[in-house]
Amino acid sequence: MSNSSVIQPALLSRINERQVLRVLQSYGPLSRAEVARHSGISAPTASKAVESLLRSGFLEEGDAPELLRGRPGKRLRLASQTAQVLGFVIDVDVCRLVCAGLDGKLHTDHTVEFPTPVTYTELIQTASERARDLMNRSGISTCGMAISMPGQIDYRQNRAIFSPNVPITNNQSPSFDLSERLGIECIMVQESHALCLAERHYGLARKLDDFAMLDVGAGIGLGVMSGSRLLTGHSGLAGEIGHTTVELNGRLCGCGNRGCLETVASDAALAWRVSERIGRKLTIAEVVSSVQSGEIEAQQDLELTISYLAIGLAAVINMFNPATLFVHGALFSLDSTLFTQLIMETQRRTLPPSYADCQIVQARGSKRQGAIAAIIEHLTNSMVPTSASDYPIHRLSSGALSASY
């Protein structure tokens, strides 16, 4: 018997199982008959795939609401009572660990935060201890973890390469180190890509195959979705628009260059500008609170930040021609008119046909949602071998996971 005749039935079974998961991710709980109908596979084949997924713990079965006639039937759902996934968000000041069912719904009562450690060893030690606490919940198995990280990630080598804002992760592999400690599969996803996934599954991009995400935080990162694929470049390093020089002799950036876009147009840039003017250091959260309370005035600082940020938006629109450009940042909570000002300023700096072809929208998703979406997508895609071994360059499902914000 040839190898192909042995492998092919197993591969077809895995394809059918993945299709069943995709249907439940898109439609929510369904009966077996509905799963077969939506998946386009025969009832016996769908039933076989369902039984395999029930045995593996990916699905659960429960009673449906009583119908007008007849007894209630069983409905299949993505496991949420007996299985979970973890999301780990590494950020400049604070790290967060969250968990969710395989349906993507965040368990908000099981969220852990801790200050970002000053050493990589402490980061891994603290994260593994807190993750174990979440994994030790009675009766729940943990299927995997995704780690949202700032900076450049080489997806081919599964390693963080360079992070100007969280340098303790440089040349490290948190996914490998945490997987080794926790005994579960862990993957890494660049934080701008995580925001793309969050918007794709939980926000306003559920039906969009082509969009861009500009993350305006400690730095400025870019994620681009084209034809349902994240554009990651040769090694996964694409999207570092924040390190485009916009001031030849500007402020020193964490990357070692001067005058980078993120030194003048990010949340952190606004916080620095306000801090320099008033003579004491403030975080962006403190700036937002102080401005809203009337303690300080920052109108000129905001206008300058918005002017530089519009340059970044115009560059994204001119280069990538996205149908929608999402913008994620804390500074917009300062003033309800800021986003409108940003759109008007961007229009002035963008080629008219490109601007007319793009909608600019505030993002709704979060990095923690993106980490959860990343591990669920990875587990789903891993059922079928592909030529690309890493999640971010797999084609994404057009369905959406459900989640609480």
C-alpha cells in the first residue's frame, strides 16, 4: 500500500474537523444537522468529525432551548466549560494574562496583571507562575497560549529580534521558554498583528479582507491585512512605520535613530511633550486624567501630535490602499473632536483618489483579544499541514469568534 493511500484519509478527516470548527466559530452553537448543512459535507462525515472533536475536547454538547414542538435536541458548541486558551500581553509598563474558552469569550474574572519586570528571566518566571494559577482551575484543560509582543518578531525563527520599548525581550523566545515551563503550545504574535486579529474577530473588521491597523501607543506599529492574509514580510519584520524618519535632527528614539515618527506622533510622544513642558514626568494615562480633570492644558501638544500622526496615516493609505484604516490609541480619549481633526489633517496629506477609497475608523479591539484570537486561529489551522508553519501568514477565516469586551 502506498504512503499516499494511508495519509490521505487521515488528512481528509482533519480537513473536515477544521471545517466543523470554522462553522461553529462563524455561527455559534448548532445542531449536528445544522453543522452538516453549513459545512457543506455529508451528515455521516460531519458526525464523524464531530465525534473526533468531542473526544479531543475541542467541542462540548449541551441541551438546546426547548422548541415549540418536540423535545429539545443537543447542540454543539466550542468548548468553554472544559477547555481554555491563554493570552499573554507584554507591554512597556504592564503585562496582562487572560484566559478564554475556545469560543473566544474572555473570562474577565480571571485576568492577571503585573508590572513589566526589568529582566527577561523575571518576566518568564513571573508569567509562568501566574499562568500556572490560571491553568490549575479545576476541570479545565489548557490548549495553548499566544503572546502579544511589541517590536520585531522573526516568525521563521520564532524569536523576538528587536524591541526599542521592551528591550529585555531582544533576541529571546518567550514562546519557547514558556512552552517549556508550562507544557503547552505557545506562539508569539506581534502586537500590531494582534490588534488586526482582535478587530477581525471582535470588532468592525469581521467582513473585511483588506484593511490596515495603525497602533499608536508606546511606539507606532502597522498591521496590514490583504486578501485575508497578514502581510509580514520575508521574516515577519514588516510594519515598522514608527521608525520612519520624519525629523532629520529630531529626538533620539529607542531604536538609536533620531526623529522617528513614533517620537513625535505616539501616545508616548504626547506624554513626553507634556512632561517636558510642565517639568515632571507623566504617563499617557496620567496625561489623559490630568487634562480631563482640568489640572493641565495640552491643546497645542495635542495639535502637534495629531499633525505628525496624520503624516503616518497618509503614508499607510498612499502605500497600501486599504479599504479601511483602523487607528488604535489612548490619546483619542482626551477629546471627542481629536479623531475628526486627525481625519481632516490626513485628507490634506493623502493623494485624493487613495483617500477617497479608504475609510478611517477608531479601533475597538484590544491586544488581549488579539492574543486569544491568535491562539484559537493557530490551533484551528494546525489541524491541516500547510506550507507555512507559523500562524500569522496563514489565511484567516472569514468567520468571527464571540467575545466579551
